[in-house]
Amino acid sequence: MFKKTSVNPQYDMFSTPSTQMGKREAKKYDDPAAWHNRFYANVTSQIDETIFAPLFKQGNMGAPNASIRVIIGMSIIKEGFGCSDEDLFDKCQFDLLVRKALGLVSLSDVAPSIDTYYLLRRRICEYENRYGVNLMEKSFEQLTGDQLSTFKISGKSVRMDSKLIGSNIAWYSRFEIIHNTFRGFIKDLGDRGMLLLNPRLRKQVLLFLEEDAQNMVYRLNSETLGEKISSLGGLIYQVLKRLAETTTGYDLLHRVFHEQYEVVKGQAILRPKEDITARSVQNHNDPDADYRKKGDQKVKGYSVNITETCDDTDEQKDKPNLIVNVQVKPASAADNGYLKDAVTNIQEKVSTDIIEKVYADGAYQSPGNREFADMNSIELITSGLQGRQSKYDLEMKEGELVVTHIETGEIIPAYKTGDKWRIATTGKSKYRYFTNEQIATAELRHELAAIPGQEQMKRNNVEATIFQYCFHTRNNKTRYRGLLRHKLFTFARCLWINHVRLGNYLITISQRAHENGLITDFRYIKTSIREKLFIVFDFLLPCFSKIGNEKSTNYFFKLKIATI
């Protein structure tokens, strides 16, 4: 049964930590500027729990769910600190600051169990598999949109960048991929499933899987190993023919087999290495992970695209830059495929401002993106274009093509031939031809080169966000496997980054106010006294039921939460 969490924490005179602390400790614990109170005010208390209502039974049947707000807050804090699940639950049980950040204000408040925490995450993943909607993403959009509105942060200018990040999997050779996938399938099949195979085939399977794939790779030479891969393909083909498609693990084994082999006249023939795509299975423990080589970087995992605000007008120059869109795809995804979805999502679900400028690197350039930007009156500013620049500079002047040799500065006469232009060369070819597309690309290079350097450099700061995103990874690998788990990690991590930036911004404006002569500490002291009065009032309320009532009590609680 779905049940929303009360927005008013229940204080108790004897179990509220600040009432048992010394004056100095209580002041720091109740300080509205402290990270834990800011986290509760800007994140935990602002989470719209109704987003997750579809995961639970409707009506009054069944036990009510644990606080969704607390569980989502736990996920964000986990990725913020980069701690393990065990450390997270220790913090939720014994760290007073973390408990306060989650709204567990009383020592008697019980944090959700680890089973409840995992259950909600599993339901979010199952819901996306079934309906194609990520509820954590919707929560990210809701929280970020509220923060933009509350702090009046403009979304007219945004910048984006992508990052390849590795999955928590081992690097397998081709033979290890096939062998370990087959071994895992047979293990899940169990003794009862093995009975579906005839005795001869069953004996071949058990004999082949006696030795570990890694040991076989080290022990056998390349020729013998090639024979093993070929015979393994025939064995898998025979097993797949005799089992139903509904068998556990059948889909993965079927996929790996047809990626690595082709069936010719009833025989499994190993495909050439050149035919194996980057989207093929890289490790049976994470079938969603793709392979990609970007420069000197080789990754088996995912590509993450992050978009943040970057309006530096006089009104916005002191405001924090918040992450407003996050996309996670397999590593083979092209960077220029992110721009349109990011801009559309931000304008429809996050920010009320119309995007006017987008800053990105050359990988985001494409004819489709330029057309999309023109149609939506967006200025697309990139640091350059992909690909090597030709040794000829092209420019149209008064209907004529001016071709300049970049190294020598020589202007070479160009002549129109059909829909192309040509120049005479001294190389192997007598002529060099230029298409309208090449001319348009050269003109685009001129436009990008004319953009002031300060304007182009605005994109660079997004790399600091990428660094913060990957701060707790090891060897550029996360601790997760699977596309959906990486999405949960990414949304939580980016919400934490936004929280830190808002906290730093509030500290900055508080310091400036103090420097300008405003006594901001008086508000903190007043808040602390008011909080203690609320605790006493709540404790004595039952004794004075004739005087007080529940509505007035709730009013005071809401007033205190708004002050914090």
C-alpha cells in the first residue's frame, strides 16, 4: 500500500539529539547552513513521493511502504560519499548528521532495512523494463526543476559533455566470453535441466566445462584454442536446438552464439573478428555494456552525457550551475545523438526558460543537430569540427569558389563542373574536386573560428563536472553492472553534485550578507531556540489538550521546516 511520508518530523524531548548535547554541539547540529540541514531542506523534504506510487498497490490493502523519501535520500548520500552499502547503513543508524539529513530527527526513528532499500531499487528497474519509464529520472527532473525555480537559476544557456565509463566487469578474450556465458547458462540450468539433454550431449557439456576458460587460454596455443572455439560453437548449437526459448538464460546464450558464429548447412562456423561489432556482449555479467575506443581510451561499459546551466549574465553570474539533464547509454553511442534529446527534455520537463545557447565540443556537430538548432533558434557553439582539416581553405565569394592552399597561402583557380568545383593539382591526380558539402563544412569552420575565445571557453568548465561525477570511481570503473543500475547511480550522483553547489552558493551569499553588516547569526540562534520550544510544546501538548490542538501544532512545525 502506498503511503506518503509526513513532512513534519516528530520531535521528542528525550530522544532528540540536540536536547542532549552541549550548547556548542547543539548549535552546530541545528545550524541551518550545515550540510545535513541543507540536504533535508533542499533534497529530502522536496522529493515528490507520488512519482513512485505506481510501484505499490493502490488502496488501503497491505502494509504501508517505508518512507520513499528517506530511501531516495539514502541513494543520493551513498553516491555523494562514495561509500559501500554496508557503510551507508552504518551511517543511517549511527551518524547523527546523516540521520538529520534524511529527516530521522529522533534517536527512536528507524532507518529502512537493507532489504527494503534493495527492493525499491529493484522495482524501479523492473518498472523501466516493463514500461520504459525511469522513475528515478522523473524524480531528478522534479527536484532539479524545483531548485531552478526556487533559486531563480536561468536555463537559457547550457553546456554539455560526455564521458566513457567502465562497467565493473573483467576484460574477457573472445573465447572467455563464449565459454563463461555457456558455463553460466549450464549452471543456471541445474541438474533437472540437464536431463533434457541426451546422455551423449550431456557428457560432452560436462567434459568441456571441467576446466576454467582462463586456465585454458594460458595453457593452449593459438591453433589449439581456435579448434576449441569451433568445437564449443557446435556444442552450444546442439544445446540450443534441444531447449525451449523460455529456458532461463536462453536469450543471452542465443545472442552470444549468433554474434560469434553463423550457421552454414547445420554447422556452427566461427565469424571473422572483423564481423564482431562493438555492440556484441563483452562480458556475460553485464550484457548491456558495449566496447568503444576513443583515442587512446578503451572502455567496456557506458557513455554518460551531462548537461548543465551556464548563464553568465550580470543577474546570473553568481548563481550556481546545476546539472539539468543526464543521459546514460551503452559506450558505442555517438556523442551527437545526445544533443536533441537533452535540449528537448530540459525545455519540456525541467526549465521554464527557452534555451538560447548550447556549448559543446566538436563531437556534437552534425547536419541534423545544426538543423535542429536553427529550427529552434538556438545558437550552437562548438569548439571545432570532427575530422582532419583539408590542406585547402574554401570560401564562396560572389558566386565563385576561392581555394587557398593553407601552407603556402597560394590562391588556386577553381572551375565549376556540374554540381562540383575542381582545381588543377600536381599530384598523381590531375584534378581535385570539391562538393557542396565540403564547401559548407569549410564555411562552418570559418564561423566557428570567428567566435570569440572567451565564448568558446565557456564549454570547458563542464569538464570539472565530469571530474566530480567520476570522483569515486576506480580506474574509471564504477561498482555497478547493467544499464539500469548505472542510471540509478548517475542520477543520484548528479543530485548530490547539485546539492553541494547550492550549499556553497548559500554559504557565499551568507558570508557576503555578513560582510555587509547583516547579523545572520541571529537568525540561526532564533531558529535553535524556536526548535527547542517546539520540542517542549509537542511534549506537553497531551497535558494541555484543552488549550492546544493538532492544527496549530502542524502550523508551527511547517513554520520551523520553512525556516530551516
